[in-house]
Amino acid sequence: MNPTPTIVLVGHGMVGQRFLEALAERGVTGRARIVVLGEEPRPAYDRVQLTSYFSGRTPEELSVVGDGFLERHGIELRTGDPVVAVDRAARTVVTGSGRTVAYDHLVLATGSYPFVPPVPGRDAAGCFVYRTIEDLLAIEEYAKGATTGAVVGGGLLGLEAAGALKGLGLATHVVEFAPRLMPVQVDEGGGAALLRTIERMGLTVHTGTGTQEVVADGGAVTGMRLSDGSELAVDMVVFSAGVRPRDQLARECGLAVGERGGIAVDAHCRTSDPAVFAIGECALAADGRVYGLVAPGYEMARTVAAVLAGEADGGFTGADLSTKLKLLGVDVASFGDAHGTAEGCLDVVYADSRAGVYKKLVVDAEGRLLGGVLVGDAEAYGLLRPMTGSRPPVPPERLVLPAGAGAPAALGPAALPDDAVVCSCHNVTKHAIGQCSTLAEVKRCTKAGTGCGGCVKVIEQLLPSPAEQGLCGCFPYTRSELYEIARTLRTTSFAALLDSHGREAAKGGEGCEVCKPAVGSILASLGNGYILDGEQAALQDTNDHHLANLQRNGSYSVVPRVPGGEITPEKLIVIGEVARDFGLYTKITGGQRIDLFGARVDQLPSIWTRLVDAGFESGHAYGKALRTVKSCVGQTWCRYGVQDSVRMAIRLELRYRGLRAPHKLKSAVSGCARECAEARSKDFGVIATAGGWNLYVGGNGGASPRHADLLAQDLSDAELVRLIDRFLMFYIRTAERLERTSVWLERLEGGLDHLREVVVDDSLGLAAELESLMAAHVAGYRDEWAETLDDPERLRRFVSFVNAPETPDPTVRFVPERDQIKPDLAFLTLEGVTSR
Amino acid sequence: MTVLELSTAPGSWTAVCEEARLTPGRGLAALLPDGRQAAVFRDRAGRAYAIDNRDPFTGAQVLSRGLVGSAGGRPFVASPLLKQRFDLATGRCLDDEAVVVAVYEIRAR
Ligand code: SRM
Ligand SMILES: Cc1cc2nc3c(=O)[nH]c(=O)nc-3n(C[C@H](O)[C@H](O)[C@H](O)COP(=O)(O)OP(=O)(O)OC[C@H]3O[C@@H](n4cnc5c(N)ncnc54)[C@H](O)[C@@H]3O)c2cc1C
Ligand code: SF4
Ligand code: FES
């Protein structure tokens, strides 16, 4: 053989691409020349998710070829140039454009073609198949001038195509020859439930009928004649009546093919010519089957890559045919021996025809789960499929009952055996998933979850919760544990904490972007003074580091504190002048203050010099710290007000400003029960009563809004402040990283009652300590910006370039919008072209 | 006094700053003679690194303002914008294998 052998791959589909990745993983790409010849005009894409094109995924987003993958591995790809002949004696292939390529190993991955029944009229304009992106583009275009469509074939793909036509606004018919929909996957009972669901979605189903003829007028489809004699008026027809392996090339060059098609291969996917392999849907596997699913094809790809890499490999001996329908709104799944063909097997069935739910499990005499069909509620699919072949931990009848009707409460993925295959698309076991700690990591390391996505729910449940996981890859402790450690040991150094309490592998290292700011915040709330000093400087996120909020183009925003939202005209004028003089974009925030955007890092000190001179302080918009205490106008002006809400809001904001916490803190004070300050959407909210103040805790807006709960009623000013002191310090001490008070409160064992015992009744005897921690914070507070401006050493970091302190960053640019500025983002992308 | 220098072309070096100016675990940006920007870092052990300052995910010149960490003993910086991590020695993005940023040679003199 040549010193650098050539591997030629025919067909760049899903399996072909997986084969290339498997070669790259084994280093074969570095030792061999690899040439890929594809018929389609574009590189491999996700055919399984093809239909998602209609829900907005672009052809580019459907690509399964990683950016730069082919270049990095030196793989030559020629698209739009099919192979038309193979000369096995000369070991060459010839393409449609006349190119001849010699090979040492030839791999055929030509997939399937849609079968179109030989009915008259099937070539008329308006007849389509459903296989490629080009098919979908053509369907989409034609549908613009159509009102009614029909799909021939009520199988998995047919229903997907029908759903797509419906989505394009067509009245849609499904014509299925078999007596039920999805005859391959679903049994009679399941078919009946499925029929009801599909009809409820507005599709018209004709089962037990064949298509006799496509009626055309002037060469374009106008209708369809069915085998029962009826006629349908339709403008377009999509054939989805099964697929056939593309084995023509193999036939023509004399390779063995199966009686009913498919390129015959052995367990290692070798054809009758040892230099030629066939993988994916075009292959007739050693077990005598042609697999129309992607997972078995991936297995074949792996097998051939292993053979070419000279590895021992068990080969491909068969695969399971589990499927889950991806159609929006229909839950259908089948797995394992869904039809109960094994000898002596038994069915366990639950059916509710009103709800369109049908669930059947097939078990053997020993109670082992063999397979099943789920229609209308396939929630359990992710869990049941991996259990196939083993005995479920609870009796099977309990597995099919709907939730709440005696269904097992605690049957989770934990019950799965270690070798259970959780992701069938990529053949990934529970054990392999257990090696990872995040979903992103699972996807990156095992590919699980990147195929049909049906397993993602189960994967998430298999991943460790934050408490089991520790803070991050560096610390095995949670934030609250680290807080206690730092407090007890009086640690003031991140490095010392990492080296003494980090994971073995992380000791002596740098930490990471998760633990550095988290520990920085712990050290800060334990009273470590100015947060930019010494080692602490390296712990803070860039926002804390520059005491401003980083924006998408690299500029910063500036938010001066406006306690309680009360501001004098003089101060408003200063903000206006500063914004005007530095050309900043100004906006009133949702927190009753003013945000100034578009400052370059080197402008921050001069901006703040002006603001500090006028009496402003940092608003901590950048920190996990107290943001604002909003107020309503209250008793002073408002006819309904019963307390001075503005005065209290200012008092609270000044008391807790600068307090570092596991997440940001927000507050508000309303002057009466009308609640104009929205106090109940805050971490701690105060509402005036005739007798004093009601204190609410654990509220927030944001992504999952929660109303705050009433902690105590009719408090005096002093009582209110004391309870808030205790509440905040208890939260800071026991919450996890980025856990807002709402989430913390819901997690807290004993909930609100427990919190009330600790904070109000002092059941743990902690109150004095919590109050003194807060007193230390209040006494130690200093404005971070004033301190920074006073210290030339600290000011040195506010330059765009360390070697050119006078030069502003030329890439931070703006364009006008509505009489102000906005970031010039087009320039940033442009910049990329020139600087790379 | 030790000064850090960057190589912008074979054999040509640009002075960046005194080594002591770099807080271990934090970065600084440097302007290169051809207008490109470098992000310069020092780890706990005192080793210096330089990669391109441009965050390829957003186009903004901000990598120097990210946090330094280490994974498997290799130092990385996490972009301050969307947190993708880049290996400081190779420039490779740890969260998207297809993305790489340029690495500059750096020395202490
Ligand atoms: C400026 C402002 C929007 C505005 O134009 O009004 C804003 C802007 C930002 N918000 Fe907000 N939020 C602003 C009011 C709010 C509010 C309304 C409020 O406070 O009354 C909410 C919902 C209330 C709440 O928080 O409970 C809000 C919910 C969020 C969240 C989601 C929090 C959650 O728990 O789900 C985030 C994300 C986070 O903090 O992790 C966020 C994060 C952000 C960040 C800091 C995102 C970032 O990291 O870059 C934005 C940057 C501000 C900047 O660059 O200056 N912002 N944000 C408001 C500033 C208020 C202020 O004066 O400080
Ligand atoms: C709408 C739809 C939904 C699907 N849903 C699922 C699902 O949920 N789960 C599942 O497991 N499977 C599903 N499938 C099936 C899955 O897409 C296939 O199993 C998979 O694509 C097979 O991969 P392959 O590489 O063998 O074939 P293909 O992906 O078809 O790739 C073969 C490629 O070879 C090219 N080719 C053919 N002949 C030549 C030649 N002579 N020269 C050069 N190139 C050639 C073809 O143009 C094609 O690009 C679905 C298919 C469709 C169409
Ligand atoms: S909450 Fe009550 S006091 Fe405050 S502004 Fe509204 S109505 Fe007036
Ligand atoms: S089962 Fe399809 S992605 Fe995991």
C-alpha cells in the first residue's frame, strides 16, 4: 500500500460526517489522504432535524460540520459532484464532472432515496419528496401558491412532512395504505390514539387507502384519486412512502447487494470487495437489516474508522429501532420490541381514548422490560428506553399510569443501571454521563444529547446538583461552606484558600472564572475592605475590577447612586453636563436612577472625578451587591400615604450600600398598601401600615418572578432595620453562589417559618453575631470611586493600553441614534476581517 | 527592572510594560505597532502569556479584561463578555473547538 493511503468517502451525509470525525478522533486523518465526494450542493447537515427548517433554523444552522473541521484535518471535500462509476480493478472512482480519484479504501455512505410509488401523474409539477434541504426549499416555494396538500404515507416521516405542510398554512391530508398511522412503530391501540391526536391538530387522515393516481391539469397537480374511488382536490403532493437504499453504484460495479436492496456488508461493514466498505442507510447489515435511523449508521461509521485505524473492534451486529416523533404537539415514542414479537411476552396497557393517551409496555415472564409504545404522553420515554432488557424497579403497571394516579413518585434516572444506554443516537451510557458535571460537558465529551435531543431531560437529572458538585472544578465545597471556612480560619487570601481547601488537582493553580469572584465576594462581605487591593484585584469580574459595567463593544456604563430615587435639580444638571461633555448615552433605568453608557475605560476616572465632586457615589450596578432601594413618594405628598417611604428608602439604601452578597440585592419601600414602589417584587420590601412597617422578603422580578413573603408586621423603624440586618447577613452566610433570596428561601429547610424563627425569634442564638457583622459593614463602608480617585496606584489600571496610556482604544466607536449614540457593532465585525 | 516584550514579527520585539505591573491572574492590553491589540497575562507562578485581545465571539477588544483560571493545570482566560474560555498557551477556545485566537511570543528581559 502507498505510504500515504487515500481513503475516498462517497456521500457527505450524517453518517459520512460521523465517519470523518471518528477518523479524526483516531488520528487517521494525519496519516491518510481523505477525499470526500458529495452529491448535494452543501456539506453534511442534520437530516434528522430537517423539519426544524420550517421553524426558523437556517440551512447553515443545520450544518453538522464544525467550523474549520475539514480544514484542520486536511480533508478534501467536493460538493455537488456525485460519483457516477467505480472501477474496482483500477481502484478509482469517476465523478459526474469527469474527475477520477484513486483510492486505497473506498467507503460508500450514499444513504437512501425516497420511494415514490409508480402511480400515474407522479412527475407532475407539485409532486415532491422530503429528504434534502433542496426538497424543503422547493416545497416552501410551491406552497406559496397552494392551499391544499396531501402527504402519501402516514409513517414517521410522512407525519413530519404533514405537520410541515400544515405549518405552511395548507389544509393537509394524510393518505396511508395500512389500517393505522405509523404502522411500523405503533400497534393498533396506539394507532387509534395517535389518529385522534393528529385529527385534533386539524389534519385529515385517510387510512386503509392507497393512492391510485395523481390528477394533473396542464402538467400541474390538481387532485388525487384514492383506491376507494374517492377524489381529493389538492395543489401539491409530498411522497413519503418509505426509503430505499442507494445501492446503484455498488450494483453497477459488481458488489453483492441484498435481494431487496442494500449493499451487503459483514460485521465490520466490508462489502464483498475488502477494499470497499458501506455504512449508514445504504448498507445491508450483517444481521440482514437495512437501518433507516441515524444511530446504527453512527455505529457503523465507528466500526469502519476503527478498522482503518488498525484497532480491534467488536463490529456492528445490530441496533435497536427506538424512535420518538419530533412533530410539535404530538408525543409518540416506540422502543425495543414494541410489537411484542418475543415468545411468551406480555402486554401492560393503559389507554384513555378521551385524552388520546395510549401506553403499552412489553415485558417477559420474568418481568424484564422488552419494549413499548407511548402515544399522547411520551414523558417516560427517556427513562424507559434505557431500562429495556432489565427489570424495572417498580411493577410495570405503575410505569404506565398517569402522574398522580399511583405512579411512582421517586422513580428517577437514579434507578437506571450503569450500563443503560441513555442516549441512543450516540450510544452513550449512564456511566459515561456520570463522568461529566455539566450538560455542556456531556455534549462536548460524549456527544450525548446532540442528536434528536430526546435524552436531554434524563441527562439533566443524572448530573449532580450544585450541593453534591461543589462550587466548581476547583473547590469541592459549596459557597456557604466556603463562607464558613473563610470565616472560621479568618482567611484573607484566595490562593491560601485554594491551596488548603481546593481539589487536589486545582491546588497551586489559578482557580477559575466561577470560584474567583465567588470567593472574592465572600472575602469582601467578611469585611476585607477595598475590593481592588492586593490579591483581591485578580478575583473580581471585569465589572468590579473597573467599577463599571462592561458593554458589548468594550465600553462601560456608569451608574451613580441615587438613594431612594430622590435627586436634586443640581445633581440632575451635573449628570446631564457630564453626559453631554463625555458624549454618553443616557437612559432612566428601571431602578429609579440614570445610566450613562459608552465610556471608554480611560474616561472612567475623569467622569467619576466630576461625579464625586458633585457628591455622587458608586451605585454598585456592577457588583453582586445592593442595587437600589426604590421608593414611592409617600406620606409627604401623596394623599394616601401613611408613612414617609422616601426617608426610609434613603435610610436603607445608605445603610446597605456596598454590601457584597451571593447575588445582587434589591429593595423598595411603599408608603401604603397601594404599593407603588413594587416592594413585593424585591429581595426585601417594606410596605407602610398605620402602625409602622411590614417587611416582606424573598421577592424578585427577572426571569422567574416571585412575590416576597411577609416576614413581620407593624414594625417600628428600629425593629425594621434590625430584622433586615439579620435577614441579610443570614442570607449572605448560607446562600449558594448566584442564589437570589427567592431561590434561597425556597430551598431553606423549614422555609419561611424557619427563617422567621432564626431572624425574628433568634432560635439559633445567631442574632447578635449577625447584627454585629452588619454593624461592621456599615462602619467600614467607603465609596469605592472616591477611594480609587485618591490613589494613583489604583488609577493606573484605567488605561486602554499599558504601553500607550495616552491612546484611546480605536475600536470603541459609536454611531448616532435618536439624537444620542449607540455602539458601532458593524465596525467590530469588520475589524475581525482585517486583523485576522 | 524586568520588562516584558512581545514578538510581533520574527526577530522584532515590542516592549509592553514592567513585569511587576501585571497582577498575577489579571491581564492588560497592549497596542502593537501594526494596530493589533494583545492581551498580556501573568499566572501565579509568574509565567507570562500573550494572546490576541479581540474576543472572536463579539468582536470587542476585551480579552485582557477577563479572569484568569486554570483547567487541568493549563491557564486560560474567560472572556468578560460571554465567558468563553481561551487557553493562554495555545489560544484555543475551550468551549468551541473551532475557534482559536492568535498567540504572541512573549519574553522577560
Ligand atoms: C439598566 C437596567 C435596565 C434599564 O435600562 O432600566 C438594567 C440593566 C442590566 N441588568 Fe437588570 N437592569 C435594570 C433593572 C432591572 C430590574 C428592575 C428593577 O430593578 O426594578 C430587574 C427585575 C427585578 C429583579 O432583579 O428582581 C432586572 C433584572 C435583571 C436580571 C435577572 C435577575 C433575576 O434574578 O432573574 C439580571 C441578570 C443577573 O443579575 O444575573 C440583570 C442584569 C442586568 C445587567 C447588569 C446585565 C449585565 O451584566 O451586563 C444590565 C447591565 C446594566 C448596565 O450595563 O449598566 N437584570 N434588572 C436597570 C438598572 C436598574 C438600576 O438602576 O440599577
Ligand atoms: C425528515 C427526516 C426525519 C428523520 N428523522 C429521524 C429521526 O428522528 N431519527 C433517526 O434516527 N433518523 C431520522 N431520519 C433518518 C436519518 O436522517 C438517516 O438515517 C440518516 O440521514 C442516514 O445517514 P446517511 O449518511 O446514511 O445518509 P444521508 O444522510 O442520506 O447521506 C447520504 C448522502 O450521500 C449522497 N450521495 C448519494 N449517492 C451519492 C453519490 N453517488 N455520490 C456522492 N454522494 C452521494 C446523498 O446526496 C446524501 O447527501 C430522518 C430522515 C428524514 C428525511
Ligand atoms: S404606595 Fe401609597 S403612598 Fe406610595 S405613592 Fe402609592 S398610593 Fe401614595
Ligand atoms: S437520544 Fe437522541 S440525542 Fe440522545
